[in-house]
Amino acid sequence: MIGALGPAESLCAVAIVLTGIWYYLVANYSFWKERGILGPEPGLIFGNMKDVLLVRENFGVQLKKICDQFPGAPLIGVYDRRTPVLIVRDPELIKDVMIKDFSTFSERGMPVHDKVEPLSTHLFNLETTRWRPLRSKLSPAFTSGKMKNMFYLILECADYFEEYLNNIVEKGEPIDCREITAKYTTDVIGSCAFGLQMNALADEDSEFRKMGRKFFKMDPKRRVLSLLRSSSPWLYELLGISAMGDDITKFFLSSVKETIDHRMKNNVRRADLIEMLMEIKNHPEKSDFELTDAIIAAQAFVFFIAGFETSSTTISHALMELAQNHDMQERLRQEIIESLEANNGDITYDGVKKLKYLDMVFQETLRLRPPVLLHMRKAMAEYTFRGTNLTIPKGQMIWIPTWEIQQNPEYYPKPTVFDPERFTDEMVKARHPMTYLPFGDGPRNCIGARFGTYQTKLGLIKILSNFKVDMSDKTNIPYVPNPAAFLLEPVGGVHLKFSKIK
């Protein structure tokens, strides 16, 4: 019989356990040095993401600080906790990853948990096997022709938005631009994706607006579960607790199902995303995998989540910059008014396309303040980067730092200055296309980019053709990114003063 351990043996046992834990935590920290890749020294447990994980720094700010330490470096090696991640900054190498060698980087590396998170099986997350056929089936819903057919639905919501603004501006108080524009984009997505009247503008208790707020609110519980999902997927599956929240999942699953059932029962036809999803659902023989109700609902869900928040944030950012640059605001207003006069006071699809300065303001807003701060890719096979000695293993995670690239003075002189003139035709042609990536690029770019562009521009048209926008005593300048936010947004929101144009 083995007796109880004595003090010396106990200490040795503890030392062995602690050594094992320490080795587990630091074992990967020589990964990039061994491959000759520059990068900051990682810290225990957090790697290079301590301030982000402790909610002290915005993710985009952290990546920019890291990249600034290695000016000119095309590749930088960092550690997300103990996982080696490669930051790719060189435009040509980014082009290889996103376009030329797409087959090697066809996945984002996002975890998909079909059972725990049914709504995670959407186009943004899906692995290549399911993503490719689904993308090909959904792409026709976002062509310029389909967009033109859907334009009247967006315009209808924009008209309601104008009425809503007229009512709240009369109060004479600073307006929370992110909240009012989120209500507008919620109504747009609701109409164009779900075929429903959301009434987010009129109804403070709109369920879709409440669910939208809840999804983007990262409370401590969600942060812990999200970390667990990425660091220990097996344990996350075992626990079976969704980081998204069961109420959000149930709400969207039931909303999509009820909408589809209603349309099938009453033979309702409408030029929107639900119509396309119904077509896919009704012809399962044309699919290469099982199209469950959850997968169908997940596509409508991601269109809603990705569409309303990014566009409302972009409208708010544009207004904040124009409130500080009245000459630009007035120039844009005149362009809009002239277009309206040329079209008998109507906003038309082709008329919006011709608003060149509006497009320049839109693009510069996305350059300076891109809602999505980085793009992720995962190597599906061993890969050697062109012109380098670096070979990465299968499964290697890649980060492409959108904000850092678009703030690089090599591509954009005085990068923190808002200057729409950067997007004249001549200036755009002179730059490498991979230095502007708010929507990504290649086969896995944002499928709803055209839709997001139009709903954003229509929102700006309605505001600027009716109101002058100024700073208020509640406007937070300088701009400080919110470290707790999922997307890029300022601490304290965007509060501006609106004045009716007489």
C-alpha cells in the first residue's frame, strides 16, 4: 500500500503540476521567432491581447498599436492568448489571401455550433462545404437588378424616417444619431429581408430593435462564453449554453418560420430575401447539403444583424464628420438638392448612383471609421507566402487589419483627417485596391455591400436635404473608440444638433 505523500513529495507534485500548466501556457510563444517573423513579446495567459480581453482597449486600436511598432513589416506575428495569429498587412499578400489563393483561405475560422447556436450557421461563418452552394444561391438576391427592384422598399422606410426626424427635431435637443439611425435601418432590414413592418421608428418597444440592441451588448456573461467558444469549443458544446442568448435565437427562428408559413399559406410574393430563402427551401434537391429551418433562418438573421448596425454606425460617423466640416456638408447638400430638383423632387435609384460627392463622403467615412475592424481567414492547407521564406501550417489563423491599413499614412497622407477628395476617380486608381477593405474582397466579400450602401446613402439624403447638422455640447471630441463595443463606435455615442432648413 502506498502511504500518504510527505511534505517533500507534496511540494514536488505541486511543482510538477505548476510546471505543466506553465508549459501549456507558453509552449507556443516561440512559434513566430522560430519562423523569423517580427512581433511583440506575448504576456502570460493573454498573449498580446490583454487590454482587449480586459475591455481596456478597442480591438482596432490594439492592432494599430502593434502594427505601429513594426513600420513597413508586411507580416507580424501575434498571440491571441496562446494561439499564434499572423497579421497580413502587405497589399499584394492580402490580394493573394483574399483573391489569388482564395481556395487556400476560403474560411474565416469562425466556430459554428449547429446545436448550441443554430443561428451561427450563416453565410459569414459557414465552412466552405456549405458556404459555396449557399452563396451561389443567395448572390442573385443582391444583383444590381434586384437592388433596383428593392429600392422602393428602402425609400418607403426613408420617407417614414424623414417624418420621424421632423417630429423629434422640433424638441430642440441634441439627437442620439446612432439610436435614430439604428431604428431607421432596422425598419429597412425588416421590410427588405423579412417582409415585415418593424415600426422601430414609431414603437420604442419594437421587438426587433430590442433584439438588435441585445445582440450587440457584450455583458460579462457573454464575454466569458464567447471566450470559451473560441478557446475551448469542445467545452462550449458540452456546456450547451449559447453566448448569443436563447431568447434571441428563439425570436429569430420563430419570426422567420412564421413569415414563411404565412406567405406559403396565402401565396404572398415579395421581392426580398425571404422570397429567395423560400425558393431554396422549396427545392432541396438543388442543394448539396441539408437545408434545415435553422440554416434558412440563420441567413435572414445575419442579414439583419450585419445590415442594421453597420449602416447606422456609418450614417452616424458621416454626420459627425460633416458637423465638423460645414463646407463639405454644404457642398453635399447642394449636390443632393440639385439632384432632387432634376428629378421633380423625387429620389430615384439612378439619381442616387450619380451623386458623386455623396459617394466620396460615404467611402471616406468607411475609410476613417470602418465598422468592421479586421477580416479573418484560416489556412486550409500548408502555405508559403509569395516572396518570403514563411510557410504556415494548415489551420493557421490570419488577421487582415482593415482599420490599421486604412489609417496608414503610406496610403493615405494625414490619415486621421476626414477628406472625401481621397476618393476622386484619379486618387482611387492611383492606390492599390487592397488598401481599402471595408467590405472585404474576393469571393468571400460582403454579399450585402450594395444594399448597405443604398440604405446608408438614402438615410444621409433624407437628413441633409432637410436639416443642418452641428456639434452639440454632448458631442464627444476627440473620437475615442468604445473598448466594449463589438463594432467600431465612439464612447458616449454620437449626439448632434439638427436644425430644420427653411
